Amino acid sequence: MNDPLNKYILHLADNALILAQRNGEWCGHGPILEQDIAITNISLDLLGQARNFYQYAASLQGNDATEDSLAYLRIENEYRNGLLVEQPNIDWAQTILRQYFFSAYQYLLYEKLQAADDTQLAAIAAKALKEVSYHLRWSREWVIRLGDGTAESHRRMMQAVDALWRYTGELFIPADFENQVGVDVSLIKDAWTEQVNAVMAEAGISLPEKNYMQTGGKQGIHTEHLGYILAELQYVQRAYPNSSW
């Protein structure tokens, strides 16, 4: 599991899986039926991406590794997802903004990953890009709607920015394994920043002036939230190992 390619694939898979789990918490609890279905479908899209990456990682690892063992039998410090995706929902505004920040990043990442030398990674990225395009459009529209909406929706969006902004910088700081394989994420930071600034301006949202960014997720150092996510995600597999139905 120390191979740079394997770490990179798990990083991509973990990002998608953890955000899928977070979004899935909204199933049956969305503000209106249409958006309940929309956020659930986004969760399923991300889960499908995670499965493709985990299957590829398992095929490279051998030793009876499977997509299930990689998702259900690793502990917190073995996960390589960014800190952004593990942050709690809190409310609709924070969920929307987390999705927008990540989808804007993921779209630029997958766009470049389509040209990767590794044909399997390129194929997964190309397949997922259409889904991510929808995630980006949907979340962007909601950011603008909430930011430029009522006084209450604007206040909640500002709270979401204050809570989440510190976790965005990590997306563009390459880990050692990213320096060896995949996309140099530092090269997509300017495009991401330009897009985000334009949407925030349209939404009437001010971004924080502070530049401190929290990091560590790619190295397996996570916030307290990931442990709770995994406890729920992995419970059945750990309580009833290798069960099937």
C-alpha cells in the first residue's frame, strides 16, 4: 500500500466515498423532495466513482484485496481523503458550499486526469466527468441562490464559508504520491480560484481574508469527524464480517 500509484488511487477513491457518505445523510431529509433526490443522486454518483477507483486499487494490490476490504477494513489514518469532504453537513448551506468547492476542484482535476499516462485512471476520469459537470452546475446555482437570497440564507452561507474555507487550500498542495503520479494539483489552483471568486461575487459572498489552511488528510491525519463517519459506514461489515445477501 506504499506504492505511490496505489496511494493516489486510494486518495481519489477516499475523497469520493467520504463525500458520498456525507451527502447520503440527507436522504429523506432534504429541504424539498426534488433536492432530496438530487443530493442523493450526487451521493450515488460519487459512490460509483469510489467503486471504480477501489476496484482498480484492489487489482493492483492483489493479496485478496477487494473494493469492500479497502472501503470497510481500513482505519482513519489509512484514509487519504482531503479534510474538506469529511466536514459535517450542519445545514443545507454548508452542504451546498462543501459540494461546490469540491466539485469545482474535481472537475478541473478529472479534466486533466483524462490525459493521464495510466489508461485506467484516464478512463475513470472521463466517465466521471459528465457526472461532475452536473454536480458543479447544481451546486453553483444553489450557492448563488442562497448567497443572493434572503437575509437568513445569506447569513448561513457566510457561516459556511467561515467553517469550510480553511480546508480548501489542502486540495492544491501536492502530497508526495501526487508529485510522482497523477495530476499536479498546484497547476489547477488558479483556475479554481478564478471560478470560485466569480461565483462568490455573483452570490454576494465575501471570502475570508485569512490565509491559514488546515492540512493533513492526504497524509492520514484527519479531523475528529472521520472516525464517526467510518464507525457508521463500516459497522455492518465489522459486526458481521463477510456477510452477504
